[in-house]
Amino acid sequence: MKKFLLITCLFVSSVLIADDHETSEKSSTDRFANNPNYLLSFKECKETKDGVAGLLALSESVWKEIEANPENDEKWMEVAILADMAANYSEIYDVWCKDMIAQRMKMRMMAEKKKKLMKDKKD
């Protein structure tokens, strides 16, 4: 009986000691930023998407100039560079931002459904 009591006391004291550690209350932003796959924030992803749209709009105006004067080699080079830049930034957006934004939208939709269900239950 003494052995059982001694083992029980040791077990309980080890559980109490193990529970005496500080909790790490990090915000979701901090946890997200410390993720090894983190590269761009939501704001930076939006800016990347807007940048791609700007590059495509700019290339559209250059195409109109090319249609007016197809012999202008500088405009052909300019539109090629703009298209290449838009493609590169689109790839960055696709790799680093698309899943994050899709997950955020999914979470918003789930929150709206939950809010609607709660409202329906109250009524």
C-alpha cells in the first residue's frame, strides 16, 4: 500500500509540475507570419493582384499604339516586357496568395452561415 501511495503522489506531483508552464498566447497574425510557408500578407497579396491588373491595363494601351504603328520595335519590346512581368507576378500570386485568399473567403462564408443560423434560431 505504501508503494502505491508513493507512486500515486509522484504521478500527481509530476502532473502538477508539468502543468505549471506559461501559455503562449500569440495572435493569429503572429502564428501566420511564423509559418515557414509565409511570404506575403493579405494586403501584399491584394497589392500584387492590383499590380497585375495595372500591368495588363498598361499593356492594353501599348497594344493600341502597336496597332496604330506596327513598325515600332520599341513598343513591341515594351509590350513583351509588360506581358512577362504580368505573367511573373501572376505566378507569384497563384503560388503564395491564391490558397490563402480562398481559405479566408471560405472562413467568411462559414461565419456568415453560422451568423444566419444563429439569427434563424432566435427567430
